[in-house]
Amino acid sequence: TTDGPLRILCYLADGIEVDVDPVIHELLDRGAEVTVPAVLPEVGRMQAVRIRSLDDSDLETDRYGIRVPREPWSTIDPEELDAVLVPGVAFTVDGDRLGRGGGYYDRLLAETPERVRRIGICHRVQIVESLPVRPHDVRMHDLVIIEEA
């Protein structure tokens, strides 16, 4: 890990993805530098944008209907992250991931060193036996599997 506070890229769930807002609250309370993805005007690209809180006054909704921090943004270079929480449509127990087809996470994760922990977050029903894997797909180091209530 790097010196200083934990630097982690989380995500702001869209209602389909596992809600990690409680995790974000806890990380912020513990002094972590929490970032969330923000889509860049350049198609298929996103960046890690710092988030101060989950208060409505600090967030807005982007053109995709996703919550993002209000501008002006402060970013963290993907190389400086310690971990990334990654949503997905489906995962295998080996860490293969199926996203929504835009390649946003794969492109961002490709910019992170191997030491950056990639943690897939999913519901039990999202675990499948196998997925088609392409050369640019980035495998997760770990999975957090949420059991259904």
C-alpha cells in the first residue's frame, strides 16, 4: 500500500448494483480517500473523482442517471489507488467479470498496477460457472458475494 490514507475507488450504485453506500460512509469516517467513477466526455473513459460525502449537496446526477460528485472535481490517478470496488452483471468464482459492455471498468483497471486490489461486488445470483473472456478483460483479485436476505 501507499503511505498515507487508504485510496479506494468505490461506485455509487444505480439501483441494480449492490449498494456500497454504507461502505463509503465507513471509509470516509475512517479517513480514507474515497473516489467514485465519473464518465469523461471521451467515449468509454472514466476517471476516479474524490467524494467528500454522500449528501445530496455534494452529489448530482450525470447524463446516464448515475450519481456523481458535483464539479469542480478533484481526481486521483488510477496508479495511486490501493483498491477498486467493481460492480458487474456477472462474475465467476475465479474472478472473471461481465460488465455492461462499455468497457469502462476494463479500461480504467488496465491503468492500475497489479498491486491495486480489484474487488468484485455482487449478489449470489450473479455468480455463474463461466463467462466469455476477451484479452482486454481484467480479472478480479477478490469477490465479495452478498447473500440475499
